Amino acid sequence: MNIDIQAEAITPRRHTFSHIARRFGVDKPASRYEEATYDVQPVANFHYRPTWAPEFELYDVARTRIVMADWYVFRDPRQFYYATYNISRAAMQQSFDDAVNFVEKRGLVAGVAPAWREAVAAYLLPLRHLEWAANMNCQLIADWGYGTQITSAAAFCGADRLGLAQVISRIGLVLGEGGDDHLVAAKTLWVDGAAWQPLRRLAEDMLVLRDWFEVYVAQLVVLDGLVYPLLCESFDAAGVAHNGAPISMMTGFLADWFADNSRWTDAVMKAAAGESDANRTVLNGWLRQWGERAHEALLPVARQVLGEEGDAAVAQARRQLSARLEKLGLTLGEEVPA
Amino acid sequence: MSRPVSITLQNSQDGIAIANAILADNPEAQRKSFPAMTKIDCPGRLSILADSVSERLGREWDPQEIHMSVISLSGSVDEDDGSFTLFWR
């Protein structure tokens, strides 16, 4: 008997979900990212308004001053959905763990000048509280934002921020040789230290903003855009004179994360600004307002770490952010005299 | 007409992105769709550019990862950090 094995090609009737097909065409297989993000959020036929804000629908475009004809133009260049996000973050966590284990096993932190160790504990560790505020802000965007594309990415970013707070805490434990003294001291600095109060006030003011896109600009573009370059470049460079390399090995991760996150924030800002001049005006207003506040709030911290060069370092971070925004068709505004 | 080189890829997320990159970067490439796999033929020479695949995947893609998606290929291979090329000598 002869058995003839053949492959029979069965053409699928549909390649993807109807809502994706309406956007991209019926005969095109969609990527997982597209299926997981585009047009997922309900847009019509809401039954009840939220009792805590009856002026809005459950999902309402009026929650921000930014106006978009289509809310699905904020494509995340990293194409994060559950799987890709977790794969990417697992790799990041692994690289951080490897670096910290390397430093810890060899006791490299003991070789860093003690004064610089104290300085790092004083400038880095309070930032874990700032990361927590950033997490809250991202969750607010995920909650009140419009369109799954931006809200799901914001929720991922929020989870990142909790991760970053943990990363900073872990560095604190290494600095304290396993003890939590430095972390406790850092909390006191954040709550009572004079240099930190302008930044804490800024963080708390952001927590009560109601326009979610303003939160996006203030936190993810302006504050992160100044804090991370300051932390990962100026502060880090200052450690070289004190044999700070082991610290840099552990904090290097923060720069990697910031570069990754900036790909997303740049894409969002570019799309929002490109939509209309009205949007651009609103965004520029927020950038100017929060840019000035963040600049002022970071000065005392930078002065504490870098002394007289602190002002120049903040100005440098500001120039970097300004150049980044200019490429996206936005302006941070004039440099404020310190 | 030069002999065709070919590569057959799984229809996975990565495989689809690689196939799309090949078709965009090699104007003479022909796609043949089969159940769960895609065969691409191209006369003479076919290049897979890492940047092109990375852009479609939204992450850094290393040409060595191609082995996770390849079912079969024909042609000599030239591989470096930026590209994976099939050709006949």
C-alpha cells in the first residue's frame, strides 16, 4: 500500500481580529503588539458615569487638554505587550543582578573613598521615594489616559518605576553591607533634609495634577529628563576622582533604563506635538512650567553633590533635554537664571 | 538568471518580522506562504539586515538569533554583526 503524505494548505478565513482588520486591512497578519494595543479600550455606550467624577465618562478624551483625532498614534517603538515587556525586563534585571553580585562578591565597595560612599548614599537613595511617586503618576496615566496604546505602556512604565526603586534600595543595602541604616537615613533626608524639600514638594505637586497628559510631560519627560542625565552623567563622573567605579557598575543600569524609556516618551511627544499647533502650544506651556520648577528643585541636590559645579551640571542636563525636545518639534523654554 | 538562494522561516513573531525585512530590503525576493512557514526565494543573493529587523521588532536583533526562526536555507552564508547574507559563489 502506498501512503502519500501531502501538506494541505488551509487558508485562514481571517488573519486577525475585526478591530485590527478595520485598521490595517483584512489580509495582513497583525503582530502581537498590534493585537494587544490597538482599539482595545471601549469608546462608546458607557452605562454609568463614575460617581467620583460625574462630569466625565468612564473613558473620556476630555480628561486632558491634548486633543487627538486618533488616540492610537502613540506607537511604542519597543512594541511592549505582556511577553515582550517581561522578556526585556527580565534581561535588564539579570544584567543589574550580575553587576551587583560582581561588586558584592569582591567587596569592591570597600575600595571606594568613604566620603564618596556617604555622598552616593545621600544623593541616590532618597530617589527611591521619587521613583515611587513616578510609579503613582504612571498609574494615574494608565487609569485616566485614553487609548490602550498609551495606557498600557504607562502601566508598564509604572511597574518599571517600582523596579527602579528596588534597584536603588538594593544598592543601598550593598552600601550598608547588608544593613538598612542607609535606607532609613535616606528616608529622613527625603522627608526632612533641606536640600530635598524643593524636589519632594515638586513630586507631591505632581501627584495632585488632574490632567494626565500634563503628568506625562511633567514626570516622564521633564523630571526624568533632568534627573537621569544628572545622576548618570554628572554625579557619576564626579565619583571617578574617588574611585567610584564600583558604584558606577551598579548605577549604570539606570542609564540603560532611561535610554530605553526615552524611546517611548520621544515617540509619544512627537506624535502629540505633530497632531496640531494647539497641542504643541499646550505641551510647550507644560514643558516651560515644569522645566523651570524641576530645574529649581534639582539645584540644591546638585549643589550638595557637586558643590559649585552643581548649577552648571543642572544647566547641562537642561540643555540635553532641550536638544532632545527640539528634535521632536518642542521647546523647553529659556534657561532660567539660577 | 542566477541560481536562486532561499530561506524558509517559521511564521512566528520573529519569523514574520524577518520575512518582512527581507522583502523590503531585497526587491527581487519572492514570498511563498505555506502553513506555519514562509519560504523566500531570491535570485543570486539575499541579505537580512539587522537594523531592518530590529526596527520591525522594536528591539535589538542579533543576526545570530536567526537560527531560532529558520527552518531551512540554501546558499552559502556570510554573517557579521549587521547582516546575514545568502549567496552562491
